[in-house]
Amino acid sequence: MPGSGKSLLSDILKERGYTVISMSGVLRKRYEKEAKIGEKLMDFAKRMREIYGDGVVARLCIEEVSPKLNKIAFDGVRSLSEVEEFKRLGEPIIIAVHSPPSVRYNRIISRMRPDDSKNISELRLRDMDELKFGIGGVIAMADYIIVNDSTIDEFKKRADELLSRILK
């Protein structure tokens, strides 16, 4: 979910030699080329899924993968359809990062990225949109869950412990 700590996990994976492909970054590139005037990124994402199916963003991400890469992570999976698309590359390991809504909302409001919601009611609506994409199913079917409800250092410790156990 937004503000849970996915980017922190991505940074840790990069430190371990992984190429991380941001699904929202890939979608944003397409958005910049094809968005309708005044269309928000979330609305563009919904339209893309309606036209091309729920796995469209994963397919766009797969196009970004070089055959030379063998350590790849995808940041921001939103649906089990996307997970199915990634199975074309091998058997994916799903790591969900969970943070309670109140913690996520505080993080989002304090970081103030340009596309972040500006108040709690907007954040709740965004969460509902994410859940409609199917992110709840991905979290429920995750192979591993890291709870990120404390400090950055504590999260890094939890992530490092998990990654040391599962990645060789």
C-alpha cells in the first residue's frame, strides 16, 4: 500500500545487487506519452487496465527487463494478474510490506511527493482504489510479509534478516 516502505525495501535490494523496476515508474512513462489532458495517473492506470487487462503494467515492466539480468525485483505489484505475468520470467517471490494506515498516512503527508494525497480522506480513497486493483489479494498471497510499523533502522533490520534467509 502507499507509504508502507516499498521504496526502502527496493533500496535494500539494490544494495544486494538487484535491478529494481518500479511499476509506477514504468506506468508513469506511458502516462507521459498517452494520458488524456487533465487525466490523473490513477485514472490513467484504471483506463489502461480496462483496455489491456489487469496484467498490463506487469507486461510493460517485463519489456524493460534485459536478458542479461538475473537478479530482478519489481516494486509495486498491484494484482494477482500481474503476479501471473511475472511467472513468465520464473517463479516470483512475493514480499509484502505492511504498515498500519495511520503510520502510512503520517509518512505520506510528511514526505509530500507531488502525486501524494494531501489529506486523510484522499488517502483513504486512494487506498480503496488500490484495493480495487487487487492489491489485497497480492498481500494475502505473499510468500513473506515485513511489518514496517517502527523506525527506518528497525525496518532495515527486519528486511535484511528476511532477505538473508531467502535470497542466495
